[in-house]
Amino acid sequence: MTLRPIRVLAIVGVLLISAQLSLAVDERREAVERWWSTWGEKMKAELAALPEQGRHAFRDALVACSLYADEYDSDPYRAECRRAVKFFVRRLDAAGGRWPI
């Protein structure tokens, strides 16, 4: 079974929102916090339902992309973020796309 595109988009969306929280100031931070209050609890539940390898892969991708968000002009951080996200998506796909996102 292959991973449906909507699941990949949801996963990448969580990573991007997390990166936005790192960068957000004032109005953007408020907008992100409103989004998180709406979808955050659902995302927490979805992440908690991931297998252990999936949670580790998500954490690694989140850290890598947060570093890239702090140093957005760094090619090594950009490459590591992309690598970590691809690894996470592969882990998700290897699980048969069973993760409920």
C-alpha cells in the first residue's frame, strides 16, 4: 500500500508549522497559535499513535527543520531537513500508510 498524498501533506504541514513557531513574531505567532489551538490536540493524538520508529523519525525531522528555520540560508541545514523529512515519509510508507493522519 502506498502513502496517500494527503497524509504526506499533513505530515509536512506539521513540520512547517513547527518551524513557523520557531520563527514567528507578533501577528504571525498569534496566527500560528490560533491554528495550533484548533489542530494541535488532534496532531498530538495522531503523533502519539505513531509507532516508536515513526515518532523518532518525526522528532529527528522536526529538529533538523527547526535548525534550518534558524539558519535558513544554510545549505547543509536545508539538505538535512529534506533528508530527515524524506526518511520520515519513507518510514510512514513502509508501515503501509496505516498511520491515521
